[in-house]
Amino acid sequence: MALYSPEGNLSELISGVPPETLASFGGLITILKAVGIAFIVYVIYVVLMAIVNIRRMKILERIEKKMDGLEKKINKLNWQIKSKKKFILKGKG
């Protein structure tokens, strides 16, 4: 029983094609190689930008937490200042 061999059929197909036809496909193959390389570079770029954006988001979350803490402290100080002003004004009157 013979097994199917795509390599054998492909090589037979290529050997049956005239050399002039194969030469015309040379430019197409070069273009496809360039497109493949550009696609690989693009995928690498997308992966790197995803990593950078994840790090950036983590940093922004830390900054946001720190700003929330500072806002709470400022609100507490403002409340203390307002209550002291009321106490001072009541004490003079």
C-alpha cells in the first residue's frame, strides 16, 4: 500500500513547469518574503507595545492610589481648619 506523499507530487509539478514561468514567479516570491518579514516585525512590535502598555497601566494605578490617599489627607486637613475657624469665631463672640 503506497502512502500519499505531497512532496513527491509537488516536485513533479515544479519540474513540469517551464523555466520562463518559474522566472516570472521570482518577483512574486521576493514580494511575499518581504511581506512575511514585515508581518513578523509588526507582530514583534505589537507584543512589545502590549508589554509597555501593561507596565504603564500598573504605574498609573499606583499613582492613582497615591493621589487618592493625598486627597483624603487634604480633605481631612481642610475639615480641621474649618472646625478651628468656627471654634475661634465662637470663642471671640
